[in-house]
Amino acid sequence: MVILTSTRRVFAAFAIWLFLSLVATAGNRVVSQTVGTDELLLAIAATEEVAALSHLSTNLEFSGIAGAASRYPRLVANADSEGILRHSPTLVLFADYSRIDLRTQVERSGVKIIVFDRYATLEDSFENLRILGRAMGPQALQNAEEVIARSRARVETLALRLAGVRPVSVIAPSTYGLIPGDKTTFQDICEHSGADNLAYSEGQLTGHAPQPTEAMLAWRVEKIVVAGSSLESAVAPLLELAPYRFMPAVREKNAALLEPWHMSCVSHMRVEAYEHLARQLHPSRFK
């Protein structure tokens, strides 16, 4: 009798879990309003759960999933609440930089929303995957944990390759008069790829700060990190701008080239940027 009761309890618990899992999966229709949430969603959702992605999801400048995203409906640029709700979502994904009025209007319609507001580090990205997974159901949460495990394994493998290397002194110049220091995605990339971001270590800058032009001339920049389709096109504008045109690393085109989306990636896919930069800064560790 005891054994039978115990078996029934286990079976009942499993039946409840299976029912909730099937309901959650069958009922999910998720709209993503930003590129970062696009990457989270496609990593853990079933095809039928993706109602629509952001208008930038297929843009190679910003998206790491441009190819895969082309198979799904997309929001129009500057979509309003009507443009989102026309996809009949059960869940809409925003970031804290999404328009407040848009978030409010969608939430008032009765649709559940998630606003992601932490994405500075890889651990933040992992927590965002879990948040989304919990909202979507057991299968999505399991998928999230699997993505996290694979990402951690790649980071650990990279750390072993780079063990003991001397960090290469770098900066990420721009043509906008700003340079990334601490608490930026570029600093996060540097910390995992054997690089020393001089904007932080020498300039003590935080965020995307105005470039200290005169002080930068004293920085011993070994390589610049640029993004674009080719090294030549990425470096060319810098040869006309101060203080970069006076820097030997710029004049001699000592540069590492990243994909444009690498620089702004706020999802778990930033691991690709770590690997890509590390290979160029420390090629002997990848022979």
C-alpha cells in the first residue's frame, strides 16, 4: 500500500509537470523588440514560439543571428504597440532602453512583458536566459541551461589557452569622439581575450566617455580594435582624425578586426567576440 501510494504521487507529479510544460510551450507567442532579446529568444525557443523579432534582427551590423532571423516575421522600424500586438503575443521582450510609453501600452493591453535591464557581463546574459526560460516554461528553461553550459565550456577553454599571456594594450577608437572604458561591452570582451583596455587602465574612463585627446597620445597602444567588413575600411577614417592619426598603431595599421555586432553584443553570443579577438591578439596560442 505504501509503495502504491508513493508510485501514484510520483506519477501525479510527473503528469502535472508534463501538462504545465505542454501548455506553456503550446501557448507561447513571443515578440522580441530588441536585437539582444532576439538572440536570447532564438537560443531557447521552439520555432512556433517565435511570433516576431526586432526590425534589426537581420541587420549584420547589429545582429549575431541575421541568417536565422530571416525565417521569422519582424517588427517594422519604430513599431508602436499596435504593430507589436498585431502578432498576437503572449509575451513581449523589451530592454530598459526601449521606449517607456511603448512598454506601458503593451502591458496595459494585458500582455505579459519582460524588461531586461542587466547585460554588462556574461553572467548577466546567463541570468537573462534563465529569466526568459522561466517565463516560457520547463523546456525553454532546460534549453537555457544547456546554452549556458556550452557557453561556459567555451569560456573555460579560452581561459586555458590564454593562461599566462601578457595582455595586449588596446583601445577601441571611434569617429564619434567617444571611447569605451569600464562597464562597457568592450571592457567585457577585453577581460576575456587577453587584452588591456587602456581607456580604463590608463584613462580611468567609465562607459562610452569623451576621448581625452591629449592624454591619449601618451598611451602605449599596441593594437587598435576596430569593427567592419575589412581592416582597411575600418582604419581609413582614423588616419584623418586626431589623436589617432598621430598614433603609431593606427599609422602602421596594427589592428584587430571584429564583426560589427561583436562590439555591441549584450547576449551570451558575446563569447564569439572573446574568441575572435583572442585569436588575433595571441595567435601563437591557437596554432
